[in-house]
Amino acid sequence: MLDERELVDQAKQGDPDAFPELVNRYEKKIYRLARHITQNQEDAEDVLQETFLKAFANLNQFQGHSRFYTWLVRIAVNESLMKLRRRKADKIVSLDEPLETDDDVVIREIATWDENPEQRYGRAEINAILTRAINSLSPGFRAVFWLRDVEELSTEETAHALNLSIPAVKSRLLRARLQLRDKLDRHFRKHGEHTPVRL
């Protein structure tokens, strides 16, 4: 299998199969990122299309100073934030939308899947609680948290993707984690549960 850099080089040289392979590799990750920032399925689908269209149109401007995926993330974040700005006047976002597109990622971070139906329901419920807490963060904090703690980009890659300084990424990540921990602590206290929250 060709690595990312080889595919990018081939795409620049006009290989018709190279760029579609890059799309196949990264479209799910870009969609999940856009979905988490925009909190809207249609907007996320638009962002996904716009991201790859812009990447293809500007491929020769990609200099290879970072990973191609990091460059894609930067485009996707910009497109997502533009979507949010466009619908700022109508800021109603349902937190009860189906979350099936993201379950596998978040559940994998929480616990090992178990076939016991009662435990499965409990984990799905925790997943929904955690996802709502993440969605309640401001877009800037949500993007940093998603890239660092879910997609596991490095601090440097996250800074490059979001056009932030490294100290700004560290600061936003800390504040996002603290806000999440506070939101989850308050949820479990309110419902009389004593599940420890570690982020």
C-alpha cells in the first residue's frame, strides 16, 4: 500500500486513482470532525464535499510541510466554522439527533464492548451523555478536544490544523477537559450516580 506522501505526489502528477484513494482513506474522519463541529448531518456532508473539492483544486499548493491529513483537517475546520457563522442567526441545534455515525469512536474510548444487553445499554447511555457534553462545548474547544483526544493528533498537528499557537492549543484543551469533567460530574451528581469522571 502506498503511503500518504506517495499518493499525493501521484495525484499531483495526474494519476486518476491517487486522489480518490486519499478520499477513501480520510473521508470518514473528516466527516466525523465536521459533524462534531457543526452538530448537523447535512452541514457535515457539505463540509466533507467542500473539503475534498478545495483540496483537489489546490493540491499543487500543498507543500508537504505537514501531513496531508493535517492539511485536510485545516480545510475542514475552516469550512465547518464558516457553516456555523452562516447559521449563527438560527442557532437551534438538536442534541437528540441520532449519534450512530460516532458511536464506534466514542465507545471505543470508554470501554470494551460487552455482549451483555444490560451492560450494552449502560454503555450506550454513557456514550450519549458524553457526546452531549462534548457537543455543548464551544466550537473552538470542541475542535481542539476532538483532534487531540479522539483523533489523537499531536499538539503540533492540532496547532497547524487550527492555525493556533501550541500554547493556545494546550490552553484550550485543558479548558475543554475541565469543562467536560465539570459537566459530567454535575450530570452524575444530579442523577445520584457516583461514576468517577477521568479525562
